[in-house]
Amino acid sequence: MLLCLLAFAVGCQESLEERTLREVQEYTRRRCPEDQGNNAILDSLTFDAKTHTLTHYYRLTGVSDNEENAALMKDHLNDEMIEATRKDMGYKRYKDAGYSFRYIARSDSSGKVIYDQTITKEDYGY
């Protein structure tokens, strides 16, 4: 019983930064790689506590694996990612804390980064 109470007490003292780091590591270990649809695969998540940035690493395959199209559609993709971040209620506690969200996508065929966008609280409107 005492051991359970001690474990509960330690868990209650976990900061948001510590919790975020633990959760992204667990998510990556348990669920990645994860098909996100539209030929995008989420390979991992990371969290930088110093900058309060949650980073998503994607791999683009098939028709989405196209550097030229990504460059041409960058503004549209940025708008879509801002809107998706704004609507994602799963990230509410992170948005409430003013975290940033970074999305990095690599070409599956070349390994090059073809999309890299950081969305801040100013972008998602918190």
C-alpha cells in the first residue's frame, strides 16, 4: 500500500515538460511507424523541453514523395498544418501551455527534408 502511495505521489509531481517527454517517447515506441494516410508515415515524435517544441517526423511515400510539389504547395501545406493544429483537441494542454509544434517530412526515396514547418501559439491562436 505504501509503495502505491509513493508511486502516486511521485507521479503527481511530474511537470508538464516531463510528462510530455515521457508521453512522446511512449507513443513513438508503441505506435510508430504509423500510417497517417495520404502516403504519410509518422516515424517518431520528440520533445525539446528548452524550446517547448513537440516535433513530428514524417516519411512521405508514393505520390506524396515529390519535392517539387511540396515546394509549390508549401503555403497551402502550412495553412493546413496550422488549421489541423488549431483543431486538434488532443494537444489542448500543450497549446494551453504555449508549446510549438514542428512538422518535418522527409522523402522516402531520397531522404531529403521536403517540408519543415514550426507552428507557434501565434499561429494557432492561443
